Amino acid sequence: MKQNWLKVMSISLYSLFVVTFLTGCWNQKELNDIAMVTSVGVDKVPDEDSYLFTFQIIIPKQVSSVQGGGGGEQAPVTVISQKGKTLFEAVREATQKIPNQLYFPHTRLFVFSEDAAKDGLKDFWDIFEREHELRPLTTIFIAKGIKAKTVLTIMTPIEKLPSDDLLEKSKIAEGRSAFSIRVDIDDIIKAIGTAGKEPFIGGVKVIGSAQAAQAENVKQIEPKAIIATGDIALFRGEKLQGWLKDGSARGLLWVLGKVKTTVVNITCKNKEDHINVEIVRSKAQIHPTMKNGRLKMQVMISAEASVGETGCFIDLTDPHEIAWIQEKVEKEIKKETNEAIFTAQKHQSDVFGLGAAIYRSHPEQWKKWGKDWNRHFSKAEVEVKSHVYIRRSGLRNKPLKNQ
């Protein structure tokens, strides 16, 4: 009898659990009632204390028709722009222009114009951390020389959604060339919350005519406008200070140990032809030292590489030739790193986290310098050392050109 009673109680408790926790989501939204925002552009309105927010919205039936091989003349996305002092204000005002509620949990991209970034993004840092609908892995870019709205209105030929196209480009560019970087909301919040470190954000630009923003851009073999990633924006606090370009952008990634793979081009001994060396992995270490109250930072960069292409006469079986190539690559890495450090010091923007290294290793000194670290960073002596080891020379040790 007692066993039957326990069995009945167990079934009752299980039924109560099922009824309580499997009744559905209390805040569920039907697809027909929402406008799914894939990306947001933010431009500063001239001579006003407000911004122009541009919301890129998916048109579900167009995306599904394209995926199914059909489709029509309508683009898979549309954009709605609204002026406002804050994002919250703009979202509520934008409801007058669209029949559905703007929905942000699937937003993967924020693009800010240079003017907006120079004005300061402090208020946006707050909403990124506070708003539950914005995902911490949402990527942020700074539009260089163009409006953020323009970035969101140029159709792309390969990916159906322009936001997906830009995100995939940034992923490939960071992993294969290392001249740009993809930064998420979470990365920025961590940088702001770390003593002795400033945030940095990847740049995006337009190659070609920005006027070719209509759907016709994808109906041609050669698009008239392409969105490309490149350069890295330097911040001090919430304001944009300057840019790292080309080699100096890669110099930042050398210091951070974020160069996964890239190609370093060096000049042959004849000063005319070139050798391409592929970096296959790298790492870096920062060692701060204090001597007589003077700060010195030592950056150690090590990399493994392989010879990718040779355009000159060279015998890759000769260890002296390999050593010569290694030395040339080491000098190039050191040059790019020094350019990045010089530019960052000029703008007093410690994006490398050198101050964070001081905070960890010399806490007493940090108490003296912490409040005015950017000024101390701009005067700090930084020594860069690099070491490159070539493991492979490809399938041919003696190029055909030698013969």
C-alpha cells in the first residue's frame, strides 16, 4: 500500500513539473508580428545632438524564395532610417514607418560612421552591456570615409544578406591576411573594464562607386561597388583617435599574438624580385621592466613560416639562404610592429594592453601612473624583438628559375 502511495505521488509531481515548465515561452513572438533586424548603422547628424539610425530588416519571403531557387525583383532586405538622440528613441519612432515591431535578438552587426565615433560612443557602450536583446557576440565596425547607412544599403553578389557578406569577409580577412580584425561587443566591454587597455575596432570601406547600392549591383558580372574590411580604428576611452593602416594594422595583431596566418613579402637580393613567406602561426609576449623609475617594455614575437613563392635565384637547400630569408622576415615584422606602436603612442591609445601588463607585474608603480597612463604610454620606451623559424620550403628546393 505504501509503495502504491509513493508511486502515485511520484506521478503527480512529474505531471506538475511538466505542466509548469513546458507551457511555452511567456514572451514568444510570431514571425508575422516582428521585423527581424540583421544590422544597425549609426551616423551623426551634422550640427545636431542626435543620430541617424538605419535598420537593415530581413524580408522572410524573399530570403526563402531565393534559397528555393526562385525569387523576384525585390531585394531580400530593406532599410528603415530614423533620427533620434538615443537608440531607444529611434526604435520607437521607427514604428510609424513599419507595420511590425523591430526585433533585435538576431542582430549580428553594428556599423558606426567616423563622425559618430569621433563624437564618442560612451552611451552605446552602456546599452550594449545593458540591453538583453543585443547579443554580446554582435560585431562592430567603423565606416571609414563613408556613411554607415551606405554600408547597409549596398547589395552583395555572393551572400544573400549584406550583413552576412560583411561578417564572412571580416572572418576570412582576419584569418588569412591579418590586416584587419573582427571585434565584438564582448571584446569592447572587456577592454573598457581592463585597467591599462584601450578598445580598438575594425574598419570597413567601399571599393568602387557607392552610388551602385541598388539590387542591380548583383545583376552584373563585375559589381560596381564592393564592401571591404581594412584598417583598425584606435580609441581613447569612447572616442575615435586615429587609424592603423596596412602594415601598422598587422603590427597591432603581431603584438596581440592574433596573426593566425598571413603572407610577408620580402625583396630578393637583386632588389627587383620578391619572395613570399607564409606565416603559419605566431605568438607574442610583453615584458615590462622598471629601472631607476624608467619604464621599458619588451615585446617578443615568434613565428613559424614556410616559403610560399620565390621570384629570384635562390637555393633553399642552403641553410645560409634560409637564415637570410628568416632575418628579412624578422625585420619586416619588427618594422610593422614599430609603426603600430608609434601611431598608437602618437594618439595616446594603449590598444596593446601594455598598461595592463604594468598593472599585473608592477602594481605599486601602476598606482602612481594609472590615472595618467595614456600620457606615460606615449613616452614609454618599447623594444621589439622577433624570431622567425622557416619549417618548410614547399615541394621544390631549387626553383625552376635557377635552371
